Amino acid sequence: MDLGIAGRWALVCGASRGLGWGCARALALEGVNVVMAARGQAALQAAVAALRAELPAGAGPQIVPVVADVTTEEGRAALWQAPGGPGRAFDILITTAGGPPPGDFRQWGRQDWLRALQANMLAPIELIRATVDGMAARGFGRIVNITSSAVKAPIDILGLSNAARSGLTGFVAGLARSDLAARGVTINNLLPGKFDTDRLRATLQAAADASGRSLEEVRAAQLTQIPARRLGAPQEFGAVCAFLCSVHAGYLTGQNILLDGGAYPGTF
Ligand code: NAD
């Protein structure tokens, strides 16, 4: 299927690794020009080089790396000034930032809460604010926020994530149903369950260290909770993201789409 978005410009956050990388790759393979944002220069350069190697030589889309922490004003300013980028005139926006740490809410102070809200609620809203009116004026826009299955089925030790991402979800539910819907802009959230990324591997390792079990034992125990009996691949996540950004998904807005191998036990 031709997704009909070749030549468009996308801003993808968290694009050097994991789910953001999966989205950047899938969009670039569809011919979308991509500004790839991440914090670490070395990982970002490596990701950009690997992606360019996958694209058709000479005729591929533009890939523009920007080292930026998207949770800060300076980081977001760097995105709009990326040399070779479109300024704020993006057609597609994929938001994500690192997830907050697990823990017990009795140990979290105001600063912990503000950090989580900054990363997982306010930064995506600021990125949307900076780009959405331009999309509407041009009559086409696709915004996908990478949130978490924890929005639908909260995880007790991830209270910071449950709360901050639910705030973003409530905001998006209203915004997606505003006049933007009639002006060609869709806004949706993708909710990952368990995907095989550096972050998930670190989480499994921490669980193994804490319990005295091997990494393989912890991994196998987690897989029993997933009907698909495997972790998701960032490429699969990226493919769904690219479809949501396609011309074919213009009637799909304000939705929360769970990608979890069947782990959520409800009918809906
Ligand atoms: P990852 O750690 O493998 O990759 C994170 C990427 O985001 C890296 O490129 C990193 O440089 C970038 N990044 C992090 N903070 C950033 C910031 N402030 N500014 C710019 N770039 C930043 O993580 P992942 O597993 O791909 O997860 C992506 C998001 O999805 C996270 O918020 C995570 O909590 C959430 N999530 C992941 C899973 C999973 O199974 N992997 C499940 C649920 C939710």
C-alpha cells in the first residue's frame, strides 16, 4: 500500500533508539523527510547513518539529525532551527521522551512529579502547540504521541507514568475533536505494551538483579503474560505509526491504539 506521504516532513522525537527509531525508520522508508531528535549525539549519528544506508542511494528522503532534549525550551528551539529542516512547518509529529522511573509514591517529591509532567505531558503539548496550527493552515497534519499501555491498564510502580501520560491523553482527547479535525489534522496516541528496546532490556535486567534470577528467567516469566509469547519489535511499532500518518488514516482521530501482543485482557 502506498501511504501517500512521500515528500512530507516529519519530526520524530526519541529517534536514535527504540520506538522513536522504529517510527523514524518506517516514515523514511515511505519517502518522508525526517528530522530525528535525540539527546545523545553518538547514538543519533549511528542511527542516522544506519537509516541512510537502508534508503535508495541518491534519491532517498532527507534525514536531519538534531541533538536536543525535547523536554527543555532550548531543546525545542533547536528543533525549529535545524539546518535543512522545515522550521516549524512539519506535516507529521511523533512525540516521546524517556519514561519516568518506577517507585513508591511515598518517596516522590514535587520535583519528581514536575519532571514526569514535563517529559510525558507538557513537552508533547508544547510540541503540538508549536506545529499544529501550521498543519491546519496547510490542510494536512498527523500527530502521534507514544504513550504507554499503562494509560489503559495502570502499573502500580509506574505511578508517575500512569498519571503524566493520562494527563496528556485527556488533553489530546479534547484537542483532536476540536476544529482541527475538519482541517485535515488527526491526533492519536500509540500505547506500547512490551517492546524489545534498550529501555525494556534495562528494566528486565533491574528486575533480574533485584530478584536474584537470571535475565532469561525474568524475560520468560514476562512472556507468559503476553498471548503473542514474544516482545514487540520497534519495526512493527513503526509500521503502525506510519499507517496512522498516512493519507488513508484521515478519519481516525482522538484514538488510543494499544500494541501489546494481546496482553490487555479486556474486550475493548
Ligand atoms: P529507549 O530508551 O529504548 O529509547 C528512548 C529514545 O528516546 C532514545 O533515542 C533517547 O535518546 C530518546 N530520548 C529520551 N528522552 C529524551 C528527551 N528528553 N529528548 C529527546 N530524546 C529523548 O526507550 P523506548 O523503549 O523506545 O521507549 C520510548 C517511550 O515509550 C518511553 O517514554 C517509554 O517509557 C515508553 N514505553 C516503552 C515501552 C517498551 O516496551 N519499550 C512500553 C511502554 C512505554
